Amino acid sequence: MASLTNVVVAGGNAAAAVARVEMLSPAGFAGLAVSNGLDVQNYVSERQPDLVLIEGGFDDVDAFEVAGKLKKNDETRHIPIIMLCNEISAVQVAEGLDVGLDDMLAAKTSNEIVLARLHPLVRLSTMHSEFRRRIASAAKAGIIVDDGDVQDVDDKNCRVLFVGSEFESVTTLADSLTATDVKPELEPDFFKAGARLAEETFDATVIVVAEDEPLDKALFLCAHIRNNPRLFNLPVLIAVKSDVVRIGDAPYVQGASMVVPLTSDLEEMTAGLRFLVRRQRLRWNLHGPLTATLQTGTADKLSGLYSEGFARAHLGHLLEFGTRRRRNLSLALFSIQTVAGLDADSEDARLLMQQAADWISGLVRVEDMAARLGTIDICAILPGAAEPEALQATNRITGVLQNTVFKLPDGSPLAAPLWLQSGAIAAVQGESVDELISRARENLS
């Protein structure tokens, strides 16, 4: 399958919209330019893109009005919207948050930063897509999940950990935000911050980089968060006193969600935090209905994961969707060889399989589906993931499993590390479920 993300680029300047589409194309975005503001709703409703990028204004209608209509329409409100404005003021940010924008950037922002800010929205779009398809698959299995109104999120009373070596700057910044809906907590030590983030629950973290201070510690903490199985979805905002343009996209490469200048008015940083917190809480809203699809009729009794029958049926729907929309889909496979060396019906085998299943289900993203395949195999269906990304996730999970102490029924540890084979492959155009699973098994190492 091709790795194309479908995006509608809307803006009154037709040439600029076309140029933006051309800029996005090499990065894997299939774009459609729309210059008439009144046409945007129909284009988005009909084509159901993964993202909408509004650049500049329109001659016939206000850009915020266009975004607001998309977010109020049941057919389009789930689609992430990012707006590029000539100038970002406090008034514009407030209006953008009010109509439900998912992000805002200055039009002069470099292409590399625009792309970096688009990638988290692609993930959000993938979550929405999997959310709708998994609930539909569950309905076919006789399980009706009340999804509620998952789009209703707020950014109130957000708990944020502020981290920075220059404690005075961090304290001043946190004190300035106490009058807002941000509940700041301070941690000057980067290593302690990593431990606190792993043990406590925060809506986001802000890393403060003082003027002329190296980015090393901030980038280290970003990488630590993204590599932690419990934290990899946590929003990370880096506030810098130096020139954001000069920094480039290095923080984004290491996992930062947003980089903003640390100015005296704090408007851009506060707005960025609110955008990030809303996204995080939307993920939480989607999590409940997604996990509710795992019930008696869809679950494997031994492992507690999705059953092979349900996984195959759902995978078939995803393959069909991926072929139609040219979207990435990968399959990770974990073959627990230690279990193969035991009596399949023994208590030892059952306990090891259950423990491995618990770890794998806890290490995948909420939009991924972990299921049992056969006696010793566990798969993870990864919608939206290209093969390199799937391999990275597979290697991370394999590393955790190989360094985990598994217990036997009597409570004693397994004498040797868990032995498993693993691998990941991307689905190809027109491939069947059996063909994909067969290739995955052949690819184990």
C-alpha cells in the first residue's frame, strides 16, 4: 500500500494552496487544493480527508467560520484541522480554540516545521479512523458500543509538569500561569522529571530552555518520553528563550510536540499548551469506546486479547479500507517460542502466554489491536504505520519482553529469559488476510 495521507489544502490564494500541496507531496501527502471557502465543506464531506490545512483567508467567507462549520458537522468534526495565519495574535488564538482548531501556525513557518506539526495530527486522524472501523467490526460481531460524544473535550484544569535547569525561569513561568486553567508543578532536575512523569499522571510537560542554554537535556528528556511505553503519547512542549527558527526541527525529530518562543506575554505558549491538552484528552475519550469493543464475543479466553476470528475479520476490513484509500497498514508478529517447548495445555504454558499478552497489549498504541493467532503467536495490527515505524515498535516491544522476568505458577521466576521470534511487515495492495499473516510468519527472526 502507498503511504499517502490525504489532505485538503484550503485558502483564498489558489496559487499558494497549490504550492502547499506540491510542498507536501514528497512527504507522502496526497493533497487537493480548494480556493473557494464556500466549497470547503462539500469537498471535505465528500472526500473525507485525513487532515484539513487552512492557509490564509478566503474572499467569500471568514477562515474561522469555515473551520467552525467543519467542526460542527457530524460528518467532518473528527477531521483534524490546522490553520496557517499571517499573524498569530491572542485574539486569533482564542477564536481558533473556540471553533475547535487542532493547531495553529504562522504562515511564515518553515516547511520542515509545518511537516513536523502535521505528523501528530496524522496520528490523531488514524485514531479516529480505527475508532470508527473497530466499532463497526464489533457491531458485526453483535457488540454495540456506546461511543458517546468523544469529540467533546476541554482544556480546563490541566496538570502540567514544568522542567528546567534555570529554576528561577521555571518558577516565574509557572507562577504566571496559575491564574489560567493550568495547574503547574515544578521539577528542575531532568532525571527526576523522567521518573515523575513515569509514576504520575500529567496532561503535558513543558521543558524550559534558558537563553544560550544547550538543548541537550531537553532533547534527552524528549527521547526518554517517546521511548517509554507508558509515556510515548504524552504531549511535550519546549519553550525556548532563543531563536526558534535557528533551532529548526531537531526537537521534533526527538519527539517534541511543539516548540514555542518564551516571551513575556506567554500567549503563544499558553495557546500551544491548550491545543496539546485538548488532543491528549481526545485520545483519552477515544480510548474508552475502543477498549469496550473487547468483550466476551471478541476476546480470546486464554490471553484476554482479541480473538483470532475477530482479528481476521477486522484485518480484512482494514485491508479493504487501505486499498481504497492508499493508507499504510502493518502487522507485527510475536511468536512465543518458550511456550512451544511446553505442553500447550499445561499451567506453565497458559501463564506465560497470559503474561506475554498482558505486556504486548500494554505496549501498543490505543489505536493498535493486539490479538492471539494460533497457539503461540500474538499479533499487533498497526493501522497507519509504515514498515519502518512498525519495525521500530516491534523491536521496542521485543526488547521489553526479553528483559522482563516472567513468573511460573508457583511464583518462581522463569529460569531463562523468554525466547521469542518477532517481525513486522507492511501490507501490500490487494493482499488477503491469509497472505499477510503468512508473510509475517515467514519474516520472523
